[in-house]
Amino acid sequence: MDKNDLKQLNIAYKQVFNSDNGKKVLDDLERRCSYHATTHVKGDSHESAFLEGTRSVILFIKNMLTKKMEEK
């Protein structure tokens, strides 16, 4: 993926998740994917890893929404 493709993808994320419906979906994903809660499950490293994997998707989306793409 080149720089222009990444910039266009970043714009698409912002258009989708900054819309009213996109905000509703992101809020739902935050609740479902342990964004505001610990992902550690004592004694179960597999479940902890699974939960952290789902949480990482929300972190990626949030990063895309706050990233400023440089014009070059």
C-alpha cells in the first residue's frame, strides 16, 4: 500500500466513523470488544489473548481516526 492509498484509507475511516451511524457502531464495538475494560483473564492466557485481539481492532480504528496524514 503506497502513501496515497493509506491517505485515502484514512479519509474513508474518518468519513465512516465520524458519521452519526459510524459513531453508534464504534460505541457498540467499544462495549463488545473490551475497550474500556481489562482483557486479562486470570488463569486463562488463551482467553486473555483473544480479548486483547478484539480490543486491538478498536485501538486501530481509534488510531486511524486521530492520525493526521501528511500531504506530500
